[in-house]
Amino acid sequence: MRYLHTMVRIKDIDASLDFYCNKLGLTEVRRSESEKGRYTLVFLSAPADGVRAADEHAPLLELTYNWDPEDYDGGRNFGHLAYEVDDIYALCDSLMKAGVTINRPPRDGRMAFVRSPDGISIELLQKGGAKEPMEPWASMENTGSW
């Protein structure tokens, strides 16, 4: 058995790709559309997983866009996605400058949470253990839910 992908449903492809690719730093590796099924699938890879994603088609994040509008909440949701990052402070700063709310700031130098345009919670974990706590993160309060 091996892990392949996590699927999340999205409402707006452009807004989701802006968040996941332009702001979070993932890369689109493939896309497929089904006119009969009325959906588009977009597969994304984290930068460090690019070679594996190309060779093995894993590990990936699958964004599923259903052409017929539908609200996704409650049981159609799940906990969160988690990504290891090289510099949690730099990424959170970049995300904030791009207009992304840091729902749970990296006060401990190790963990932060943000949300996608569709409300999917994204956990960011510092690679190699926690960084020394520093401002403005150390005193920043949580915003909303994560």
C-alpha cells in the first residue's frame, strides 16, 4: 500500500490555484476534465515532491471542481492538509502579504494554520523542528477557526 493523494472539493478553480500555487507554492502537475461527469480534476505537488509526483503520480493534492454548484460543509469536509516548510516565518509573512489570514500564527516557531478559499484548513510545520519564537508571531492571537 502507498499513499496517492488527498482530494478536496473546490468552488472556484482560479481562486484555489491562486491560493495553492501562487501563495502556498504548490505546482500543478496534471489536469483532467470529464464533460460527461461534469467535473475538472487538478493535481498539485509540493516542490520537494515534484520528482515523485511526476514518476509515481503521488503524493498529490487533488482539487475537484464540480461544474454544477454545490455547498461543501459538514460531513463533506475533513480535518486538514499538512505541509512541512523550510521557513515557517518567511512563508507566513509571504502569505500575509498576499492577503491570506494566518488563523493560527506560528507562536511556537513550529506550527501555523491557514485556510484555502474553500475553507480547507492547511497546517504548516517547520522542517527540522521548531525555530526560536519571535515577533510578531510570538504574541499574535488566533483569528477565526483552524
